[in-house]
Amino acid sequence: MSAFINLTDYDASIHAEILDAVTRSDSSIVEICEDRAIEQMKGYLQARYDCDAIFSATGTERNQLVLMMAIDISLYHILCAHNPQKLSPMRQDRYDRALEWLKKVSENKLTIAGAQQLQESEQVPTGLFGSNPKRTQHI
């Protein structure tokens, strides 16, 4: 279980009674989805940022933007487990926006203000691998 997200952090995004109804008051479902969301975020962030420092922060030391994205991703997973056919378009949009933000951070198009970056030697270079577009020859 991650200490990064508290159950009270969800109050800004979903009413507590709705979250209780969706999870049937089973806090282990919330914890599992939180852990999955954080692992999903680490996949995007670990090339440039110290994920251990980011996700081990508690209370007011947490980066609020990272926390908001983690909650959006976690809620998406929670609500998909409940009934993916009745997923709110707003919830889908927030999840898509969180993934887009993570992609831009991983591509070095955005930075996370105040987040501890890895040393230059520890960072994984991006954009160094690839190939030219395939050419076709007409005979």
C-alpha cells in the first residue's frame, strides 16, 4: 500500500459515498488501484525523475499536480472495475489528460515543478533510437 495517496484526497474528485458505493466499502480495492496507478506513472517518470522521492512524500510535501494525476488514474481504474460500460466521459477525459501529461513529461516537453530530477548521468536518454522513414523504390 502506498502512503502517497490518502483516502481523504479523493474528496476533491469524487464524493466519499459514491466511492464507498462503487468499492462496496472495501478499501483494499482502492489500495490496489492506487498502487497500479503509481506503477503506471513510474513507467513514464522514472527515466528523468526520482520516483522514490516523489511517491514516498506525504502530507504537504507531495507534489499536488502529481497527486491529482495519480488520483485521476486511480479513479479510472476503480470505476472501470465497477462498470466500464457506464464510465463517465469526464472520467475518461481526465484519464486521457493524465496520460497525455505523463507522455509529455517523459518526452521532456514538460517538467514537474519542484520534483527531484535524477542526476544527468542517471537519466535515460530519450529520442536517440529510431530510424529514417522507409523508402520505396519504383522500378
